[in-house]
Amino acid sequence: MIDTDILVDALRGFGSGLAYVEDAEQQGRLRISITTEMELIVGCRTRGELHRVERFLRRGTILGMSEAIAARAATLLRQYRLSHGLSINDALIAASALVYSDTLYTKNVRHFQMIPDLTIIRPY
């Protein structure tokens, strides 16, 4: 599962992010949490940006939300909100990766490093 920060790099044409996303797409590994989809939509300032994001997202597989993901995210927030400042969005993304048994590819390793069962890789 690819975190929002890497997709933002790709959308901005940043070489490493773009290359990583293109490679993931070619290998059928472009898996995106619905929370990440929503973060990208919220970042749009114009209808043109929104259309560009929507086209971009069609390249991958959007992983939906479930009751299990919501419950796991709530548990993560109880465990790590006060001690590590875990945000709701990061809790939902981490919970999605855990429930879908995915590795989380992110540049923001420190946002997730306290979660023991979560496999995290910084791809560049």
C-alpha cells in the first residue's frame, strides 16, 4: 500500500516518486487506501486538479474501508495518539495496511514506526 506522500511526489512530477509509482503500477502493486484517496482530493484547489487526481487514482487499486479497519484504527489511536501524536488519517492508513496484510510504503516512517505489527518501507 502506497502512502499519500509518495503519491503527492508522483503527482508533482518528482523523479523518485514518479519512478516508484510507475514501477509499482507496472508490477500491479499500486494499492491505495481510500483514506489516501480522500487526502489527495482534499488537497485539490481547482476542478482541474481534481480531474487530474481522479485520472491518476484510476491507475491503481483503491482499498475500501471496513468495520475491521475502523475498529483497528480506533485501537491504534487509543494506543498511540497521546504518546506519539498519531493522526486519524495515519491511523486509518496503518489500520488498512494491517487489515489487508500489506506493507506500507511511505517517506514518513516516523509517523508509523511505533506500530509493532506494521511493515513499513521507505522506498526512496
